[in-house]
Amino acid sequence: MTQRHMALGAFFHPTGHHLAAWRHPGAQIDAGTNIDHYLDLARQAERGKFDFIFLADALACRHGNLDALSHWPQYMAYFEPTTLLAAMAVVTRHIGLVGTATTSFNQPWDIARRYASLDHLSKGRIGWNIVTSSNQAEAQNFSLDRHFDHADRYRRAEEFVQVAKGLWDSWEDDAFLRARDSGRYFDPEKLHRLDHEGEHFRVRGPLNVARGPQGHPVLVQAGSSEAGRGFAARHAEIVFTAQTDIDEARAFRLEMRERLAREGRDPEAIRILPGLNPVLGSTSAEAHALRDGLAAMIPVALGLEALAPILPEVDLSGCDPDQPCPLHLLAADTNASKSGLETFRAQTLAGRTLRQIYTDYINARGQNSICGTAAELADHMEHWFREGAVDGFLIQPPILPLGLEAFVDGVIPELQKRGLFRADYASNTLRENLSLARPVNRYTAAGIRNLDPRL
Ligand SMILES: Cc1cc2nc3c(=O)[nH]c(=O)nc-3n(C[C@H](O)[C@H](O)[C@H](O)COP(=O)(O)O)c2cc1C
């Protein structure tokens, strides 16, 4: 289905995306444990008519130089996404709620159940950001010495998602008769066991949650490697990316649509949303002063430490921050993010110093960052959207709640005025607001009845 206006997600890190955000008076300083802060953010994003809220996740604290890390609250102490989304669901009515769960350190039955339950609880507003975890530290919390290899974790993800999809079809949409007269609560022919036996999982099923209002949660993915793109082409309905160049973004969107067609999917059935970090001011100078002020609060040791997630195998501590990273340190492949390492290598080859790279990374965590007025930001978004480079954006406010308020009050009206964004929600489900089709139950589609007399 085609959608006429852009899709917008609001990505919340507790105090904001900038590493120094928590030191700014516009940030909620105890955000990671402050439920009222998150409920206010959810209401605020819904006031702005965002398609969805997005919460990232990792199953470990960051490892590394503890002195440097002690300046940085992100990923150290914060709410678990599915429980937080459940709380947000009850104070909102229209906005979608997308939470991250890894396929590497979970079991598909449990994740399928949690997301199906959340879909009911939110009345059809849930999305699952499927990650394979590039953070190597997670493995050590799950009885492993090291993380699965990149290829293995995508193979596991593939089977995981196939099992989850199967479980979400356990009950056909009209399986529940709830007939007081006949005394029959559900139609046994419309309940299906999965009986999956694969390389990684054995799952009998069925699921003990009815099919959700959306059929399946909206599936979201962000891997940019070859394996990640292949996976997205088979399953994703939203793809988060980190493009900073319009031509590359257009090429990526085109490539993903072609890949969908090759997988037998409708190329329109995907929304490609690059991250966008808006640093807003009432003048361009004010926005730049805000950014420079934040950057000045980052000690060098923390700047180098912030690169660890993309270079976990490299020790940068002895490096001169005002020189490019020595190339021999980047010679080896990584078992973390392949695309992250490639981008870093390309920037180093272009002569960028470590300080320049980490400052950019800190500003926007590898995403595009636009510093200026609301109208300037809207110009950028309009250009990328009208040029067919994106279906919308994942907005990553540098400071929360300040940056979200500035976006909702400044940029949203500007986009609405230009006819680029909705004036109000068309529906109460995430799928319908994104113009994504509801998956048909596989057994209903094939006309398969369950005739096994035993469950
Ligand atoms: C906007 C965005 C959000 C992401 N959120 C998470 C997350 O919450 N947890 C996680 O483990 N990885 C997250 N990732 C990382 C991706 O899932 C993926 O591991 C990374 O892009 C590397 O993919 P690749 O190994 O296919 O290159 C995110 C990536 C992007 C661009």
C-alpha cells in the first residue's frame, strides 16, 4: 500500500541521544528510572502525531573503561522496553510502540507471547525491533564465553522469526466462539500446533495468546550488512538505517524494494527510515551553540570509549585523538557491526581524526544530524522525502524532553503546513497508520482445519 505522507518514529534514550545530554538543564536527569518522564514523553510524541515511539535495548551494561563510562548514563540503568511500553500503552491511544528484543538471547515462544500480549494490551499498536545484538558483552550474561558469529546469529534470527510468525498464527482470527448457548468457547479446528523442529529451536506450540489485533506485530529491523539486508527483505516492514548521504539513501531504498520484489513481497510493504538527530534553535546560531556546548562537555577518554560499540576489538586508549586512527588497528574483521566498522574505515581513509569521528558519533550516534531552525530541518526532511530517498525518519532528539518538545512544537507544524505529515491519526493501529497490510493467518489462507483430536 502506498503512503502519501512521511512516517515518523520518536527514538527515546533516557536523557536524550547526546552523551552529555544529562548535564543539560533541559534533560530529565534521573530519566532511566523515572516513569513519569517516559509517560510524559509518550503523551508528547502522540501530541505530535508520531507514528511510533521506539525503544532500543541491550542485555548488558556497557563494558569498558569504568572511569570513562561513569560520565555516561546510556545503557547503564534504564527500563526494560516491553514493560515500559506496556505502561506507555495505557496513557496513549493512537501512537505505535516499538520495542527491541534480541533473537540471540531469547526463545521465540516467549517473545512471540510477550509481543502478542502487548498487541492486545495496546489494541494493535505494537512493533518488534528484531536485533541479533552486536554488543559482545550480552553473551556473558547468557552462559556463553563469546557471542555467536555474525552469520550464525542471522541464521538463528531467521529461524526465530519464522517460529514467532508460526506461533502468532496458532489461533485463527475467528477461533473464539465464546458461545454461551452451545457452551463451546473456541473452535478446536481453528487452533493449530506448530510442531517446529529446526537447527536452533524445537517448539510445539500453540501460543496461549489469541491472534493480536494486527495479526502480527509490525516487524522492524536495522541490520545493514548483507545478511541483515537479506533478513530485512524477507521479514521487515520498517527498516532503520544510518544513511547520511541522500544518494546512498536513495540507492539503499531502491535496493531494499528490489530485494522485497525478489522475495515475492510487495515492494511498497516496507518503510525505510534513516535516523535523524535534530539540534534545534530559534536561529541557526543558537542551534550550533547548543551543539558546541554539549560537545565541550565530553572528556576525550569518554569520546574514545563511545566508539567501543563499533570497534570492540580495538584498543584506542593510547591513540592521539587529533590524528586519524592508525589503519593497522582496523585491519581485522569484526564480530560486532560490519556496517559500523566499514563506515569508520571509510571516514579514517578520508583523513578524519578520531576526535572528529567521535564528536560526530556523539552528536548523532552515527546518524545524520541537522543543526538549525525548525524550518531548516523541515527543508532537509522535505528534500529527502520528495527525492524518494526515504519513507520518513527516526527522530533522535539530542536532549529529552527538551528536544522532543522543540520538534513537536516547531518541526511538526512546519511539515503539516507543507502537506508532508498527517494532521491527525487515521487509525488506532500502527499497521493502519503506516498503511501496512495485516498478515493473513496461514491456516485460514490455506483452508487448513485442525482435525487432530488431541492438543
Ligand atoms: C536506529 C537503530 C537502532 C538500533 N537499535 C538496536 C538495539 O536496540 N539493540 C541492538 O542490539 N542493536 C540495535 N541496532 C543495531 C542493529 O540491530 C544492527 O546490529 C547493526 O545495525 C549492525 O547490523 P549488521 O551486523 O547487519 O551490520 C540499531 C541500529 C540502528 C540503525
